[in-house]
Amino acid sequence: MNYKAVIIGGSAGSFQIVTRILNSLNPNFPLPVLLCLHRLKHVRSGFVEALSLKSNIPISEPYDKDQLKPGNAYLAPANYHMFVELANRIALSTDEPVNHSRPSIDLSFVTAANAYRDKLIGIILSGANRDGAFGLKKVVDNGGLSIVQDPQESEVKTMPTSALQLTKVDYVYTTDQIIRFLQKL
Amino acid sequence: MVELGIVDIREIIRLVNANFGFDLSNFALTSLKYRLEHIISKNSLTSPENLFRKLTSEQAFFDTFLSQLFVPSSEMFRDPSVWRWLREEYFATLADNALMNYKIWVPFCISGGELCTLCIVLKELRLLDKVKIYATYFSDSSLEQIKSGVYPLKKVQVSAENYRRFKGDANFEEYYTMDQYNAKRVLDLFDSVEFIKDDLSFGKAPKNVKLVLMRNSLIYFKPNFQDDILNVIYQSMSAAGILLLGLQELITKNQNTKSLFDPQEISESIYKRRIG
């Protein structure tokens, strides 16, 4: 394996799944983990604190142009889009919402796909809107690896179903399978 | 949606520099790419070559190009606690004589959202006619837009929610009327504002400024140029002046600029210019 980053998209309802994933990662996880989760725009604090309680790797809401480091997780801050900029940096933006969302999963995925090409793993979890489907397609188009949470398992299926409709993905996995996959990296 | 490659972007940077002397090379690449793609789509240009051609053959288009290049302010009263700080912890504590010759600068007045917010805060404090505000803009069409006071309804609805969280003195509807699609500013808030047309070298920056509002503008530039802008801001400010940045713009760990400003209220990304 030769991957450079993992990016995960979901809505606030994926909180439990993301917590389980972060709780199961090896503390020496070899890649940066980007998390773009839909969230209330005016609630600034609480989300990253709650996720960090059980996370095995440090998680933060990055500042603009922060350097991405392996074994760290980065949660898109409230009311900002989170881009991957050249030289392995985060770039934030207050540009218009996309799919009614800021942060938009599509924008995070598209910019990560441009930056990491075939060295990116994109994962779409459950969610209530189609944001992320186009982004995951871009991951696939650039040769990256794509995983969608099994809609059978998702509480809210719109997001994984839209991703599956738009793209032929590599794996449809349950949460347990996603965790086992990441543990083997 | 047209997708631009790095070669296309370099060509646009080159053309804009050669034809208009405007330097786009300091923009952070990812958001620049996104904005250029937005310009192509907004002007129904269908290919990068059509944009090259338009920039080369239509002088007047460049002003539109600039107005669409910069990201407009997302909403008024974004982060209400910042504006509450300004009202309660800052302006309310200023002595009367501190307002003598009191200058405020908005270095990136793109769509006027932050400027209007500032003016409303000051108006409710009955300070608006006691201060001088400088607002730097980059294109005539965006100035027209700012002065017209017309915004998409959705934005103003979000702003009205923010205003309620800010706990202003009025109803937001006293400032904006809303119809089915748009909202329009009712009051003229800009009597104390001087609009300055400039470029990113900020050659016309005001001097002895006591308060600078520059929230979520640095994020669109490369780190080196962020430093340059912060140096310009530093030069423009008087000692102990206050600088407001966006919540995810942190300058304390930047080796090149951390000697210029001290954190004043770090949770709200508010800094104080150092003396000297």
C-alpha cells in the first residue's frame, strides 16, 4: 500500500460510527484522516471535543494552512469548507454552501482527490443528503480507492445510496469491515 | 462544469498579470481554481480558452472578473459572539476621548457583509457618526453591488438568525426588507464610510487605524502573502489597535508575524497590535 490520506464524509448522524472508527485505529495510524461531517453551522464547540474522547489518534479542527500529519485526524470546522491545498496543507474557505452544506463533503473530496490522486482512500458513511456522491466519483476518477457504508446498515441511506448510484465503488462495507480495512493499512 | 488544470490556471495568472498588472499568483491554488471555475460557469464560457479570449479581448470584462474572483462575505453577524465582544468588551469600555480621530479599516470589502455588520453595531451604540471607516474594494461592480444593498434572500435570512443571537437592539427587518427572492437594505449606513479602490499591494492603505476587520480573507492566500498582508495591516495600525481575524485564522504560531500582534481574545481570534 502506498496511500497518503483517508477522507471520510457523513452527516452529524454518523457521529457514532466515526467515534467507533477513531476508537479502533492504531495510535500509529500511518495516514492523516480528514473528516468532513455535516454539522450545525452556529455551534462551534463540542463536536471535536466529543470525538476526541474516544479517539486513539489526536483530532482537531484545523486552522487555515495547517500541515497534515500522519496519525492525526482533522475535522472540518463549523461553517467553513475544508480543502486540501498543495504541499499537504489544509485550506479553509467561507465560499457559498454546496448542496446546502458548508462544510461540503463534495468540496473536501474533490480537492483531496486532486491533491492525492490514486493515493487517496475515500469513505462515505450514512447521511441525509446527496453531498459526497460527486466527490467520491472524483476519488474514483483519479484512481483512488472508494468505500461506501452498506446502506443496509445505514440509518439514513440517502448519502451512501447516492454515491453508489453515481459511481462504481470498490467496496460496500459495514462499519466493522471499514474498521478492519483501516486497521490493516 | 469545466475543470481547470494547473496549466490553464498558470495561463490565466499570466494573462491577468500581462494585461491588467494584477497579480493572482499569491492566491492559494485550491480556492483560486474553484473561483476561476465559478467564473467560467457564471459567464457561460464552457472552456478555459473562452476565458483566456475574454480576458484578452474585452477590457471591461476584467472588472466583472475581479468582482467574481473574491469570495463574498458569507453572512452578516457571522459568529455573533465576536460582534458581542466588539460591542460589550470593546466599544463599551472606550473612553470618550478615545473616539477622537477614531479610524476603522475593512481591507477586503468584497460584498459588504462585514461592513454592514460593523455599521449596524456602531449605529446601535450611537457611535456610527463619531468614527471614520475606510473600506478597500477591488472592482467597481462590487462597489455598486455593496451600495445597492441587495442580497440573496437566503443570506439575509441566515444573517437575521445571527442577529438574533447577537441580541441587537432592533428587529433585523428594520435594516432589511425581504421579498420572495431578495433582501434590500433600507437604511443608509455608509455616511461615515470612505470607499477606497486599491489592489493587493494596498498602496492606498489608511494610516493610524485603531480597528481592523479582516475576518476570513487571509485564508484565500498563500502563507507568504498572508505574512505580507499582515505586515501591511501592522503598518497601517496605531499601537494597541485591534485586529479581528476569522475564527480559524491563527497567527500566533507563525514565526514571521507573531511578533506583530498579541492575542487579545484568542477564542474569538481577536488580536492587539504590538507597540513599537
